Amino acid sequence: MKVYITRHGEVPHNALRQYNIIDEDLNDLGIKQSEELREKIKNIKFDIIIVSPLIRAKHTANIINSNNIEIMFDDRIKERNCGDLSGKPLEVTNREEYWNYNTTIQYGTSENIKLFFKRVWDFLDELKEKEYKNVLIVTHSGVSKAFSAYFKGIKDGKFLNRGLKNCEIKIYEL
């Protein structure tokens, strides 16, 4: 099975470079990015589109779903919960440590990275059991980091630069 993963289009907190747990919608650039992605993937025959239930992922999925494929939502591919970091600039943390699988640092009430990755890996383990040929996943940067760990391994544990940019797409074989 080919698994295509993409990150939602830009939202205001991405542009402001802030942590955020508010369920916000795409901004104008995010809509444009989604429309451009739709053109890139319009000829791929997806069996299903699985989407994070957050508004930004849903809106991206609706824009890129030019062939009216069935959409399913799954809470396990929601973004990592940043907890009380919400609304704060990304610079309030050591970003390398925040996305370090082996870290011993806990930033406020943010979701533990190992538990977060396990949540995403459980989703992928279940997806393996399905009979799909091509699956499109519309999700978040953090989830794409967990995908990278699942398919390419933990390596040095550093995931800051292993995530997708807005509306970037990556293909894995499951």
C-alpha cells in the first residue's frame, strides 16, 4: 500500500510562528497552497482519505479532494498537543529538545513525544491491516515527524527537521 501524507495548508499561528491548540482554519495562503496541491495530486486514484479532525486538516482535505473520495477522520493523527505553550512563540522552547524523541525535558503540559509517536504508530499499525492500494493522509507537521520515525527509524532521536512543510506531500510504502 502506498501512503501519501500531506500537511494542512498554512494557518495564522504558522505565520506567527507560535504554538497553538486552538482549532483554527486556513488563512488565504493556506487555501492557495491547498489548491496548488489539488492540482499536483488530481490524477492519483486514492481509495480513501484519512484526515485529522482539526478544522485546518478538514478544510485542506475538502479542497484537495477533487475526485470526491470517501473521507474518514481519525483522532490519532491530530497534532501533538502543546498544552500551556499555546499562543507562545516557538522560541520559548529549545525546539531541538521539544522534538527530540530521547529528551528528558518536559515543556509545561505539552504532550509527551513518546506517547504522541505511539498514538500515531498505533494508527499506522492498524492501517497496515487494510486492503487499500493508495491512501491519502491529511494531517500535521508533528504527525509527519512520527511517520518519519515509523518508516525510517528513530536514528539520533532528533525530529525538528523531519516534518513536512504546509501542503508538502511525501509517499511511504506500508
